[in-house]
Amino acid sequence: MTELPRYEYVKLADAIATDIASGKLPQGAALPGERAMTDLYSVSIGTVRRAVVELRKRGLVATLPAKGTYVIGMPEPTDDRPKTSE
């Protein structure tokens, strides 16, 4: 079975989440502005906005009006092992 393609905003959110997990974007760090991210990641501003919403849903960032978007959390570790009943 083939995997479904992921939306660009999900790819961007995953890339930023990886930067947060690696420490490249530590807690308290500001994300680049929307327009800067469009240039940095070569995506549209709509994609950037949807990615930021996705990161907020994941609890990784918070946006302060007129201040910017800041890292507030770390991604949950993923456990890809199959679940077994004990």
C-alpha cells in the first residue's frame, strides 16, 4: 500500500518540529516572521500560516499578537514499536 502524499504545511510543520526537537530552536526562541519563512522554506505565506497553526495544535509554539511566534514545548517522543497487550 502506498503512502498518501503529505500536505506542504505538514511537511513544514514537521521540519520546524524537528528543529525544535534537535535544539536548533530552543524553548523561548522566536520563529522567523511569516515573510522570512516564505523565503527560507520556498513556500507560500498561506503554507507558513497553516504550518504555524499546526505547530500550535501540537503545543510546540505560541503566537503573541504583534510580537511573534515562540517555541513553548518539545515534541512528544514517538514510539514506532507495535503495541502489545501484557
